[in-house]
Amino acid sequence: MVETILITLLIVTISLLLLGVKVFFTKDGKFPNGHVGSNKALREKGIGCTQSQDREAQEKPSISIDKLN
């Protein structure tokens, strides 16, 4: 039982170290930006982040029903 836990902890530790090699061992190590808005190819297609699009939609003045009649 203890052997299994130790082996599991060792595997998890090695996995975390391998995933974070760039972050841990370089001076300016950063995790990559996964935000859709920072992807140039998606911006060229007009695809944006849903949070940003929602924020923009809420900033626009809404049309009231009274103005439509």
C-alpha cells in the first residue's frame, strides 16, 4: 500500500516537473496565454473570446421596447 502511494507521488512529481520545464528553469518562464483573443489566426477570422464579446454587447446601449413602437 505504501509502495503504491510512493510510486504514485513520484509519477505525479515527475509529470509536474516535465510539464513546467520552461516555467521552472528559464528566467522569463511563463505559461502560454490560452486566451482566444490573443490568437492572431482566430482574430483574422473574426472569432473572439465569448467573455470579451459579451462585455462589448453589454456596453452597447440597449434598445427599449418603447423606442420600437
